[in-house]
Amino acid sequence: MNQLALLNDWQHDFPLEREPFATVAALAGASVDEVLAGYAAARLDGSLSRIGGVFGGGAGGAAMLCAMAVPPARLASVAALVSAHPGVNHNYEREHPINLWFVLTAPDASALAAALAGLEAATGLAALRLPMQRAYRIDLGFDLRGRTAAAPRTGPHGAAARPVAPADRSLAALVEDGLPLLERPFDAWAEALGRTPGQVLDVLRGWLAHGTLKRFGTIVRHHELGFAANAMTVFDVPDDAVDACGEALARTPGVTLAYRRARAEGWPFNLYCMVHGRDRVAVHAVLDAALAQAGLAACPRAVLFSRRRYKQTGGRYFADARPALMDPMPHALVA
């Protein structure tokens, strides 16, 4: 069973039907048992986080990129404190004096502020608060066969998502958990929710149509699949030019994420992009092309390669609504 094909080919448009793995198996020329075993093996080796959805901005809850300048002697202990917080879904050391970067999620903005204040108190360190202001490209479901990502898919990237209705929060929590590896996984969700499988699938299709879900499919861990040279590049761009530059960045092949964030005291940068690559040479080649294409060569910038991954998991905006379900698909990775 070609594991890479199972992961790569179904990052988007996973079959929303009663027996999705049968469709995957038919297209792969394999049996359902072989497909389920392939996904189970990918989950076990860490290359598959889950089969589920990525919610759009505004679908529910609040999130913010945060960063701390941690003394090197304290980095491991501070990173452990940050990673232990259930609202932190990504926590990385990056090559910069401001060296610990994490994403914090919460049910709402006030809970987010309280959670970050608690982390600052626990660590004795101030955190940069870097809320997103506009997304130009946010889609990590790229072709995994190259050295960097291919050209982006077309379509709007900054549109606000339709929020999850209160009655559907429990389903959203299951989407964050990921599908159980069963022949009829949506039936298991339906049973847990007291709904019919058809009702569950209709909600999921509606979420995709209205931007509540950006995609539904395999959510992979790029490092385990060979993308070990990943860099966040930040730019200080005049406010009247940042949107045009951001849109141009989003069109650059190899750029996987591009977005505008608020500046912070001591941190003048307002435009960000991520490049996931198999090696630094490939990453720098993408950045060179991006500088030319987006007209950013004269803008102050910094390139922050990831040095260590302390935690990587999906965002958890709806965990408080999670129903009981056997065999949830665990997707946290904590160093």
C-alpha cells in the first residue's frame, strides 16, 4: 500500500459519504482493509495527524500567534510550561533572539487574554501578541512529492467563515478529533451525536460550501514526511502596500502560508510567510523568488527557521462540546 498516496492525494476532498474508505480503496486499487491499515500505520509513525477538517478563521473561538524571548538556559522548562497548556496547539523554537513561538487558542477573546496572562505569570516572561489581521494564503494541504510546495490553489483566502451553529459544536469537536478508522466512520459520529449519518454529512458539506471548513481530508505532519527545513519569514512593509505584497506572496510557488499580523512593541514586522522545504537550499530559493515577485527586496526582514518542535496538534476550539466516542484519533505531538 502506497502510504504517501493515501496521505498526499486526500488532503482535500476526502469522500464525504457513508463508506469513504471504500472509495479511497477503489481508486487506489486496494482493499478497504489495506487502506485502513495504511492510515493506521501513518497515524502510528506520526506522519498522519488525523483525517478531519481545518476550520476557517471566524468559524469559532479565538487564536493568536505569541512569542517569547527565553534565556537559553530556561528554554526547555519554559517550553514545557507552554506546551502543557491545553490551548496551545503549536510550540516551536525558532532561530532568533525571540526564540519561542506558539499559537494559543481559546473559546473567545477574553479567555484567550486570560490564558496568555496566565502563561506570562507562570513563566515570568512577557509575550508578544501578534493577532492575524488578514490571511492571503493558509493551506498546508500541498503536494508532498516536491522539495517545496507547488503553486497554490486558486480561490479567496481572506473571506470570513460562517460560524459553527451552537447546535453543531459537538460535531465540530469530532472534526477536530479526526475520523475513527472504521468502514463507516460517519455512522460512528452520528451515533455519538444522536443524528443520522445523512444529517452529519449534510452539515459537513455545508461547512465546506460556506468556508466554515477550509478543507476536509488528511492532516499530515510535514516534518515526518521529510519537510524538515521550515522557515517563517517576516517583513516590515508600509501599511499602504502590505496587502498587495501579501497577495503576491500568496501566488509564489513554495509559499505555504501568507498573512498580515499586527505589529508589536519591539517587533515592527507586519507581513509573514511560511515556506516548508526538504532542505535550506530549496527554502532560500523560494524566498529569493518571493522577494522578487512581491517587491519585498528592500523591506526589512528576518528569516526564522524552526529549530525544535515542542508541540504540534490541531486547534481545539470546540473541545468543551466533545461527545463521548470510542477510538478518537489522537493527533497531539509533544516532544
